[in-house]
Amino acid sequence: MLVLLRQEWKPLLVAMFAAVVLLTTGVVDTWEELHDSALNLAMNITDLVPVLNMPGSGLEVVPQEPRQAAELLAEAGASSYCLSPALIKDALVQQRIVEVIWPLRLEPTSP
């Protein structure tokens, strides 16, 4: 259909079609929500940075194994740690433990 139209009308019709698609598919609403959440994050970033740099923050949202490891190391007053072979095999749990126990370092020779 666009092939049969006059050349100067094509950009106008394409723009109108794009507007109809954007307005009827929810893209505008999604974009507005994304903008609002990004703006909200930017306004609260000063509250977020200290939490990100706080050791042990986010402990309540990780699986049980990292929480138990954090508790055991805190009770022992450890300065470093190593993991059992079973925990080393589970990459996700290992990563979560490293995240939760930061700033302590994972050292294979740690007692």
C-alpha cells in the first residue's frame, strides 16, 4: 500500500501508524513507569549507597547456606574462610556466600 502512495505522504503515514501502535500497545505506559522508577532510584541513590557498602546487608534475601555461613564466621571471629567441597561445587551458593561474607576473603588455606 505504501508503494502506491505519493512519496511525500509516506513519512506522515508511517508516523501516524507508529503513533497508533505505540499508543494502543501499552508502550507509552511502560515507558512512563520505567521513567518514574529510574527517577525514583536517582532521587534515593544517596540512601542506597551506604547500604550497598555495608557488610552483611541483604542477608535476609539470600538462601539458608550463606546465612548460616555468615553466622558461623561471625561467632568464630574469623578473618578469612574456606568452603567445603560440596559448597565449592555449587557455584550459586558459593557466590552468595562470597557476597554475604564480604569483606572477609575466601582463602583455600584458611583454617
